[in-house]
Amino acid sequence: MTALTPDFTLDRSIRTVVFDFYGTLGHATHWLGIDAVLAQHGYTLPEEVRRRWWFENEHDGLTHVEHSADAEAYERWQRERLLGMLAESDVHPGEHELIVETLRSGRTSRVLEAYPESAPVLAELRARGIQTAVCSNWDWDLAEAIDEAGLTGATDVQVSSAWAGARKPHPRIFEHTLYATGADPAHTLFVGDTWGPDVVGPRAAGMTPLYLLRDGHWPDPTAPADPTADALCATDLTAVLDLV
């Protein structure tokens, strides 16, 4: 299914397609996240703390250039942020370090999988001479995560917010991606599953956004009540092939 807004003109001029990673190209079938780790210790993260640290302080427009010098600097910053979040919860201070270490080691047990159509769509785009890229709000290990999902070598360029020093929808990460690809934003399609980072941000950067409405997808609090009224939408990635 592809829904077009009334004023959208399909001119077949797309030469580059940029994809979000998580929720767009791949997803986790197993991941030891913060909620699971806290539950093991008998705690629940208060919603107001979750909102402040994962959305208000991180999700929209945060830059962290000084912490993106290298993997070690980024890891230290993430660790400090996690400790700060735990300090605002009811978790006993004596358990903070153990929880942080459990989360860190839990990365080794995650299982990431590509959506069934991801690899075929990427392969077809390459066959048509369309440049592809990944632009994702992710940690330093984006390349490893893409490999884990079975998409090694399937895209031409990869950009993580950890490397770029800013999270979508901050313009810096889109500027970084466009520079890395050499793409003209007017001829670039951006595909993602979160409205603010993957529709509002790319549109402001001059790209055409395609918003994914996958069946069974987790709620997107950044999306309007009717996304199809304001953007190009699709239920899976095969719609991309109709747009290039």
C-alpha cells in the first residue's frame, strides 16, 4: 500500500534513497533493554524519568559533537547519561554500576533481523543504479548492527548519530549524510518509521520523506493522527521500488 498526498508529484527523479535502520530495515527479536534489566532488580522506570531522558533530553535535536570524537568518548557519555537517569529513579545507588554493566554485556545477546523485504529491495535499488544509505539514531556499532541483521554490504553509505554528533531530526546528521553520499536532497528519498526524525527532519533538509506504517509496529508518539494526510506513506519497503 502506498498513499500519496494530493499535492505530491511523482517525477521519478530519485537518485538516492536513505533508510533509517531500526524499525525500517531491521528489528530485534531479542534485546536485553533497560526495562528488563530493572525488572530483574525489582524496579520499574518512572514514565516521567523515561520521557525526560529518552525524549526531551535526547530524541529531538540533541547535539553531542564533543562526545563523538571516538568510540571510547561516546561510550563514556552514554554511561554517564544512564547513571544520571538511574539517579533520578528509585534504584538504590549501590546497584547503579551493576545495572549499567548488565546492560552493556546484554548487547552481546541481542538478535537483530532484517525485515523480509529489506535485502531484496536494497538489491533491486542497486541493480537500478540507485545509491542507498543508512542514517540512524544509533550507537557507535551501527555497522556491526547492520551486519548482525544480515545486510552486510547492502548499502553504499552508513551514518550513525553517534558518529555524526547529533540525533535526528537535528539538521547536522542530515547534512553529514548528504555530504557522505554527495546526494542532491531534491533527488533523495528518506525512508523511516518515526515521524519527527524521519519525516519532519528530512523534509526540512530538502529530502522527500516516505513514512512507514508497518503492521504491528510500536506506537509513534511523534506522529500526527492521520500521517497519510501530510506525507507519502507505505506499509513496507516494496513501495520504494514504485517511487524510483
